[in-house]
Amino acid sequence: MHVTSVTFLMGQYATNTKKMNFLLKYCVVALILAHALADKKVVCYFESWAVYRTGDGAFNIEDIDASLCTHLLYSFINLGDDGSVSPGDSYADLSDGLDGYNKVNNLKNQGTGIKIMAALGGGSAGSATFSTVVNDASKRSAFVNNAVNFLSNYGFDGMDIDWEYPASGDGSRSSDKMLKISSVVLKRCLDTPYYIKRRGVSRHLFKTVGDISNICSRRNCNKSVDFINVMTYDFHSGWESYTGENAPLYARSSDSYDESVDSCIQGWLSAGAPAEKIIMGMGLFGISYNLVNADDRWIGSPANGPGAAGIYTEGEGSLGYMEVSLLTYNL
């Protein structure tokens, strides 16, 4: 099962539209999200490093429209080998720098009821540190206390646990999958309201998880998390020798069953996860390839690696929303 906790990449919007025709696209997205907000969760990610982009690629916290999201996840914060929790980028996050934590929590002043959460881990964090902490009882306990203190100190409403991936990521251990939720790990590490009440803090902390399929029964996981973010994208990318869709709704005949949005969501539902707790990821970015033959450009065409990096996001094989819009505008 291919799951994690990435959903909507807010940091990939551009703010300067002098040369890009964003208005129609933005309005369509806004209308979709506004309708969804009526009775559903719309979980948005803010990439804290987006503030370092320049020109048309710049995106700051002040550019976020809080009415588009029910929950916003500020990514990322760090987990230490000892169970400590710390800012991911002190300059971008703290008040003696760009003051990201205060700015993002000030979005709650817009009166939309948005919940601001801190996302722990992420793809670049790997799995080794998570594995070290959850396999040690004293470090698990330290993490619980440190997580609650961190959220309380910086004004966050909850934490997103983005572990990529238990029992399968780089540095993980086979014992990760033996740590069932019914015993000690997620129940203690994620059942934070108990600890907060002991400290006299009344704010309820939302908990979400990333890839938990290897370490707990999905039926039991539902008792300890508020929602489950499913990474229903990145099914294909430049590591393959042929082109593929980033987030195919259904698998092609040449794909395995698991390589689609439908199979991923259906897997969680069939395992007992309540539909109301599943957040289907929507990656608003594009993937690119180097084609073997420039005239053969379709799904399944031969490729020999990722495409060139975008001028703003600077990552091979991936293009931010603003970069895709720029390319389509210039066609």
C-alpha cells in the first residue's frame, strides 16, 4: 500500500501573475475547495522553504487564503534520535528570523476556523530516526512529552506524523511492523489529549499519520488518529524507463493494481478505515521525463531519466504548479 501524508502543496503557488494566466485556474480550484469545505476536511500543506523562492516562484505565508482549507500543515519539523522535537529551519520558523510559526498561526485570526498543525518528518527525514525512537520505550515517552510541549509552546493545534516509511524506508527495522497500535506505540505517542489535560492545556490536539500500514491494524488505528492522509500520487516518476501518470485514477493494463488512486483508497476502506477519516491526496504539481524519442510523447513512451529541474522549485523530474502554468502559457 502506497501511503503517506502529503496532500495539497500550497507552497507551489506563485503570487506574481504578470506573465502567467493563473486567474481562471485559481478560481476553479477555489470553487472546488469552497464546496468541499461545507462538510469535509480540506488538508493543505505549506512548504516552509517556499519563502526562499524568488520572482514569480515566491510564496509567503501572507499569501495563503485560510478560507480554502480546514487544516493547514506547516512542514516540516524535526525528530531527534533521543525523541526531541525541534524546528526544521530555525531562521524560517522562529521569531528572530522570518517568524514562520507566528505568521502561520495568525491565519487563525481570519475567522475561518482553520486548524494549524505541524508536520513531523517528511520524505527527506528518512525512517531511521523514527525507528530508533519507537523501538525504545524511554525515547517514546520523551517524544510524547516533547511533542506536546512543542505544540503548546508554538501555538499549533496538532501534529502530522509523516514517517516514510515504517518497516520499509531507509534505516527502518523489521521490528517496526511488530509495534502494534494496541500495545504501546501509536496509542501512547498519538493519544496526546491525555497528556495535554495533565498540563492544564485545554486545546484539543489533532493527530494524523502518514504510512502506518506496516505497524498497526487500520481498524485499530482509527481509534487513535483524527484522520489519515493518503499519498495518492507519485505512482510514476523519472526513476522509471517509461512515462507514466503522476496520479492515475485507475491503473493501466500494464500497471500493477496498487498503482492507482482508486486501489489505494479502496485498500484502506476494505481494511476497515472509516471513509470520513481518509484524506485523498491531490498533488498540484507535474512530473517530467527525458524522452528517448522526442516524437514519441505519450503515456508509456520510453524515457531515460527525469526531466530538467524547474526554474523555481529546482528539482529534477518535478515541476511546481507555477512552472506548469508558465509552460502552458508560453505554448
